Amino acid sequence: MAQLYSAIDTRTSWFQNLLLLFRRPSRLQIAALCHRLRDGEREVLLVTTKSTHRWILPKGWPIMSLKAHHTAAVEAFEEAGVIGNAQKKPFASFQSHKGGEGGLQLRTEVLVFLVDVESTTSSFPDKDERDVRWLPIQEAMRLAGDPGLVKVLRKLENLPN
């Protein structure tokens, strides 16, 4: 009987280890929440993903040689042509996913930094691969399919102008 329990324990342990291989921990991404006031109303910038064309914030993997808020500013420029300064402290974070159509979905933890926009340029690396839109916060919440992003936008909406 002891041998039977030992065999079951071994299979259970093996199975649990197999599950851990497929259940990866969240990956960190850094996002830029670009915002501006236009005619007294706060607007935010959303971009589309390259593959699925979902509306998201400019974001990417951490750049190890840069502080996180600098990475946010880089992502804002590369994906949307935004020139600005990211605040040093994160504004919010949320759980999301990264992946393409029919592909592997990676869970991600997104750390969001507010970016105070100084200017924009029409010449940036992802210009031909993404749509970029400035939107009132309510409209951005309707377009954003990610519930975590909607919560972040709602938090921004509650900030004083």
C-alpha cells in the first residue's frame, strides 16, 4: 500500500510540475498614459496593437538600461510620436495580456506612467503599423477592450484638470 501512495504522490508531483510550465507568471510591461487638455477637456492617446488592432496604451517591455518612467516616454514616442515627460512615480497598474490572433496569450502586469505631452510628430518608428487617436476619456473607455485599462482611464477622469 505504501508503494501505491508513493506512486500516486510521484504522479501528482509530476503533473503539478507540468502545470507550472504552462502557467507562467505575469510579465511586466511599461505603459505611457499620454494626456492633454483641449478646450478644457482632458484627452488621452490610444494606439492599436500591431496584430489584433485592439485599442491600448503605448507600452512595451522594460528597457533594462532605463528607469521605468523613461521607458514609458520611449514607448510613447516609438508607438505614437509623442514627445513628453513621464512622471517618475507610476500612476496605476493593471493585469492584461499580450498575444496575437490565435496565438499564445501571455499574462502581463502593466505599470502605467502619466506622460505630460509637450508635442507630437508625424514621423515615428511605428507610424505605418498602428492607428493613433486622441480621445475624450469617455470615448477612450468605450474603445478600450481591456477592463484594467478602463479602470485606469476612470482614475484619470477623476483627477482635477
